[in-house]
Amino acid sequence: MLTKEVIAQVAQRMGCYRKDARELLLQHFTAVLTEAAKRGEKVHLSGLGTFYPARSRKPTKSGVRRLTLKFKPAKPLLRQINQAAEGGRHETA
């Protein structure tokens, strides 16, 4: 999915303008993630998963290991995704 498609669906589900959904997702949410990562904190969203800061494995040419952001999906989300994938798969005997 593209960003504009995600924003359109979020706006439709929230009953708000696309402009407001875009601001929420791309400005406010990313700002919260950025600030938490800089402090070394995890951001846990119940039912979605956890975003957490980690250092890159490979250092840059200057020897600095960059800070990256990783995501671990929540078990209920993984269950829903796997159930949807299994429901659409046809097995032959």
C-alpha cells in the first residue's frame, strides 16, 4: 500500500478529512517515535506491536553505528495476518 492509500483508509475509518489523518500519521506519530528512540525508549501500541531503537550492526565508514528503529508485531496482529493468509490459500491433496 502507498502512503496516500493508507491515509485515505484511516480517514474513512475515523470519519475525518484526509489532511487530518495525514497530519496525525506522518507528523505527530513519527515525532513521538523519533523522540522516544532518541531517549532509548520503546513505543508499545497494544494490538499492533512495539517499536524499539537498536544500533545498526555495521558501522559507517567513520566508525559510527547508526541508530535504527525496529518493529516487533503483537501476537494478535500476527494471528490475524496468518489466519487471513491461511483462509486464502488452497491446498491440494
